[in-house]
Amino acid sequence: MNELLKELSNAPGVSGFEGNIRDIMKRELKDHTDEIEIDNLGNIIVIKKGDENGKKIMLAAHMDEIGLMVKHIDKKGFINFTKIGGINDQMLMNQEVYIHSDDGRKVLGVIGAKPPHKMKAAEKKKVVEHEKMFIDIGASGKEEAGEMVGIGNPITIKHDFSELKGSIVTGKAFDNRVGCYVLIETMKRVKSDSTIYGVGTVQEEVGLKGARTSAFKINPDMAIALDVTIAGDHPGIKEEEAPAKINGGPAIILTDASGRGLITHPEVKKLLIEVAEEENISYQLEVGDGGTTDATAIHLTREGIPTGVLSVPARYIHTPVEVVSLDDIENTIKLLVAVLEKV
């Protein structure tokens, strides 16, 4: 597990630039599925055929990660950037980054800002806004910087996958390379009478875009989105704010975004819970009031698609040091395979 998850986590794939992740998924699944298609928006759709009269079930895991993009290069060669997806400004300060050039090079840079020694007392108490930060790539001026990177190049935080203790690992982009890993392993293992469509979706972090177009194309009878959810089992957060815990098993999402996103279809909810109990797989239930997932776009497609979400609990989501449990990942795969084979 570790090597593939490490590869997925370390690979760059900012929203709109998911090609590296798509290539990994294609390589891993080409010998385990019947068809593979890349659609017009860049989603990868892998198909494992079941009975001719069986159900069509869609699994969706978004391939993209939050990141940055080159916006402007000033006359001294420093780079201004914009954020792609939901990033907390304080997380960016003093990070090392890679700017991914059009010709495939990784250009190393560091995010800087006015040093605290030159800040007024009031400034020191505030989070530095990303508009006041810049990236230093060591260029001598605008011309040299322009030879290294270009406007519109995506930027990722430089951070590598690492093992902590036991089954606990940390890395960047676990949101949602963990979901991609779950999808890959499920497609390898599942044997179902239903036809399973595994979709690596694009641009989830900036509007659930790939899920919307792929669901319209497939028009499944049921769908399950695969993602991560906030694990609140650490200092600074109350249990009622984020009840999911690391090593507590997969989280079955009942509602997200206070119902503005997905309210899980009752039959899908019943199926997920019943199978988890039948298979003696620990699970957690979550009613969320924050973000949402690809499921929100999927369940409103065409005439409506019964949809649910399985999520792996993750600490420190939307930072370069997200933390998950390999045991939770494995139990999510086991539950999903059992659900698909029961349908």
C-alpha cells in the first residue's frame, strides 16, 4: 500500500493539471478493467463489466489537489501567485514550493514576505495575506525568471510522504489521493454482477466540475463518492465539531454543508450501514456543516442519482502535512468492495 499511496501523494496535480494522477490510475488499472476512457474534460473512466442486466454503479474520487498558480513576474524576478482551491493563508508562509513549467521541469522556490523585524506591532499580530507574499526562485530579474517559469504555471507545496508510527502516515494531497487509492484497489478486487464505473474526476476543489460531466455521461443507478473527512481527534477542536477519529474506520457521510450539499439517499445510507455491520467493519457516522464532495454534483445529475459518500478520516486537511491511518484506508476498501458485491 505504502508505495502506491506515496507515489500518488508526491505526484503534482493541481486542479486543471491532473495528468500525472490520471497516468498512475491508468497504469494501475489497465490490466484489471474492461475499458478505460479519458473524457473531454480530463476525467478518467475505468469500467469493470458485470451482468448485461445488472445495475450501473459509479465510484468517484477526485484527482486534483489545492495549489497555487503563477500570476505575475515583477521586474526583479519575484513571482506573485493566486490560490487554486481553499488554502489558509497562514499555511503558505515560508514554504518551499515547486513551480511546474510547461516543458515539465520542477522549479524550486520559496515563499517569502516582509520580515517580522520590519513589521509594525499591529502587523505582527495579523496573518500575512497571500497577496503580500511572493515566490523567490533565485532569478536575477524578470527576463531570467521568465525563462524558468511562465504565467499560468501551477505550483505545489514541496513535501514528501512520510511514515509516522504504526499505521499512521503523513503527506500532501491526501485530499484526495487517498480516495484515488481506494478507488484503484476497489476496482482491482471487486467482483460484482453490477457494472462498476470508476471515475478519477478533475477540478473538484474548484467547483465539482469533473463529477458533474462524468455523471451526466454515465447516468448510473447509484453512486458513491470517495474522499477524506476532517478527523477532529487532536487539540484545538471539540468532538462535536468534528467527531470522526483516526483508526475509527471509514466515515459514512449522512449530510454535508448543513444539507446544502448532499443529504445521503436513505437506501444508500441503509446499504452502507448494513454491510458494515454484516462484515464487522468499524464505521463512523458524520453529519457535516462545512465542505462538500463530488457527491453533491453527482446526485443532482439528470433525474437524480441515489448517492452516498465514504470518507477516510484525515487530520490537517488542506495542508501539506495531512495525516491518515492505513488501517482506515484498508477498511474503507473492504467495506466498499462488500457493498458493491452485495448490490
